[in-house]
Amino acid sequence: MNKFLVIGNPIAHSKSPIIHQQFAKQLNIKMTYDKCLLESEEFEVEIKKMFADGLSGTNITYPYKERAYNLCDQVSARAELSKAVNTLYMKDGVLCGDNTDGQGLVQDLLFNKLELQNKHILIIGAGGAVRGCIPSLLEVKPAHITIANRTKGKAMQIVTEMGSDSLSAISLMDVRNNYDIVINATSLSIYNEVPEMNPCVFENAIAAYDMVYSQQENAFLKWALANNSGIKVIDGLGMLVEQAAEAFYVWHKVRPNTEKIRDFLVNS
Ligand code: ATR
């Protein structure tokens, strides 16, 4: 039977197994999908060993996406741009990598009926999460994407690498109030903290999005609502489901329906 994993550290909280198992059931595909904790020093060696032992594919999560990219023999165009990989598989003896995070974000924004074309998007953070998403966000032709980061140099580096006129970098301190969609891609919400920036960013925005999903109330989205009661707030649950659906498609070449699992996860 085909065997799949999600690998990270920590990994106990991961909802990927339940999502992929539901997709497999829906499409009548026989496979297993489990969580796997890997310690930092064993990552590369273990991945190679697992594939040599017949692993069909693995999702890679925090903190290994950049290391997974470096391990690949071949990567997709979107993974090359983002320099991070969340989906690994073996093809003709070659270790291949892809990045489905950006597609997951865009699909979820569209699922939430947000118009993206010609809109001004602010994305906060400049880590792997942002790198992974920029190529897919650029594809939907927004008017502009501003990357705001505490360390401006990291945001500037991404802008230089992506080479698009629709992108610019600013310091977190320089955010303004002229964005349509505000996306938090820092990991602060995990710790119930919000970035130190002027909350005027929410004033004229249609939506605030946080890539983090947890059962607790999301501090960033709560803050957005406190500064604009009419703003639409969306957490990272849908992105999680949609990036999984895209990874499932990469592996199995069939696209699962994502609506049922969304309802299931919200109510479980
Ligand atoms: P990931 O791969 O999940 O994106 P990361 O690469 O560690 O994680 O990046 C974390 C992001 O959160 C960075 O943009 C980081 O800002 P810096 O580049 O300045 O470090 C941002 N971040 C983390 N803690 C923060 C804080 N207290 N305030 C503002 N931004 C923060």
C-alpha cells in the first residue's frame, strides 16, 4: 500500500493525516498517511532512507521546508521561486519537490469570495511562509503586494529574488492604511501575540487573514476586528485544507473536494 507522511518538529498537532485520509476515502484511494517527528540532526539522512525504503511521498512542515528544498534533485517552478518545499515525492528515481502553500492560500482567499485582481495586498512577515506564497499571489494579478517585515532587509531580499514590479518591501513601522487585504504570515499568532505595527492597516481593508490556525481565538484577527468592525476575518484552516488538496493532486493526479473536510474540521 502507498505510504505517505507529514514530517516536522513539533508534529503532534498536525491535522494533515486526518485531511489526507478523508481525501483518500472520498476518492477511493488505498494509502496510509501518518505523522512523523524528525529531530534536526537526522532530517536529511532519514528522508533519504525513508524514500529508499519505499515511501511514496511526504509533506514537510515547520521548520524543514527550506532544508527539504535543498535536498531535492528536481523542484517545480513555484518551489524554485519560493526556495521552500512542502511536498516531496520520488519520480523515476529522482527526489522531486513542490510547494503547494501559495496555491492553498489563493484557493482559500477565493473560497472566501475575496476579489484579488487589482487589489492591494499587505503581507506581514518575510519567512518561509511568505516566500512560499508570493509566486501564487502574483499569478492572480493583484495591483500590488507590499511585504512588511520587522527586519526590512529580509523583505527586500524576497522582492529582489522574485523580480516583479508588483512587489515592494517596507519596514513593519511604515505600514499605511491603503490596503484591501492584510495577511499575517508571521508565526506570532501561535503565541497569541500580534506584530508591533500601526493598526491603521485595518482601517480601509476588506479582509484580514492569518495563516495560523488554532482552536483558540486568533489574536491578530481579534485585533483587526477591534480596529475595523466591518472587516472580514479568516484564519488559516482553509489554507491548510487547500494546500493539502493541492499536494494530494501532485501525488495522485486527482483533485479532492475540500468543502466537506472544512465543515468536519470546524466542527471537530
Ligand atoms: P516561517 O518559515 O513560518 O515564515 P520564519 O522564517 O521563522 O518562519 O519567519 C518568521 C517571521 O515572523 C519573520 O518575518 C519574522 O520577522 P524577522 O524577519 O524580523 O525576524 C516574523 N516575526 C517573528 N517574531 C516577530 C515579532 N515579535 N514581531 C514582528 N515580526 C516577527
